[in-house]
Amino acid sequence: MGKRKLRRQSEDGGLNITSMMDMMTIILVFLLKSYSTDDVSVAPSKDLQVPVSTSEKAPKLAVNVVVSQREIVVDGESVLQLTTTQDANGVEVTQVPDDEKRGQLISALYERLLEKAETAKDLAMRTGRAEFEFKGEILLQCDKRLPFSVIREVMFTAGQAQFGNFRFVVIKGSG
């Protein structure tokens, strides 16, 4: 009888760490699942002032088009230089050069975006995976000082190149 009592005391007196490790693992998995870093990089520039918004939607990974006061950039590569002219009131106005357009279509931008669309479709076909499926999504970072005519031409061109889902990049602010 004395041996049993002694054995029980040693079993009860030991530290059972298994339950604690299970609990910590569950907490860790929960925190990793709930943590997200869905930021879009906006390169600071005197030519690009992103507008402020109270939007709550998280950005998604897509083709990144930056339209600053000087140029149009697609995924980090310059596609076209914009020009600045003065209107009748002497105010400087940024615009796409006329020799770079066919109506509202910006030729150089159209070719680059069409190339991106074809590459994305080819990748989706080769992998056969749903996450690589071409969705026609594009992230637009437009300078808030740009005239709407330039943004309209960029959007029209993107739409013609099979990018019809637009997401505008803004800085989160209070309204």
C-alpha cells in the first residue's frame, strides 16, 4: 500500500506541460490567421499625391499603374512621359501627348497592359490553379491634382486591354 501512495504523489506532483503547449499553439495559430499585412507600397514623390479617403477595403495584389504628374508607370517600369501645357487662364494642365493617343486610347499603355494580361492568362493556363486566374484587376495610383481627362483615358485604355476591375489606391484618413 505504501508504494501506491508514493507513486500517486509523484504523478500528481509533476508538471503536465502538454495542455499548456496545446493552448499556446491554438493561440499562436489564431493570431497568425487574424494578422494581415495587405499594404500597397506607394513610393513617395513630389509628382504623386495620393488622395485621402475613409475607405475600409483592403488592397489586393494586381497590376499596379501609377499616374503621376510626369509619367505613367506599370509595375515599376515607365511607359509614357506626360506633358504639361497652359490653358486659356494660364493654369498648367497635365495631359497625355496627342501623338501617343488614338482617340482616348493611350497606345504605349495599351500595349504594356495587353502584354501583362496575356502573361497572366498564360500563367493561369499553365498552372491550372484558381488563385492565378486572370481577373482583370488593376490598382490605380493617381495623383489627386491630375485632370479627370487623363484618368479617364487611362481607365479607358485599361478597359480595352481587358482590365475592367479598378481599385484606386488612397491614403486612409478621417472624413
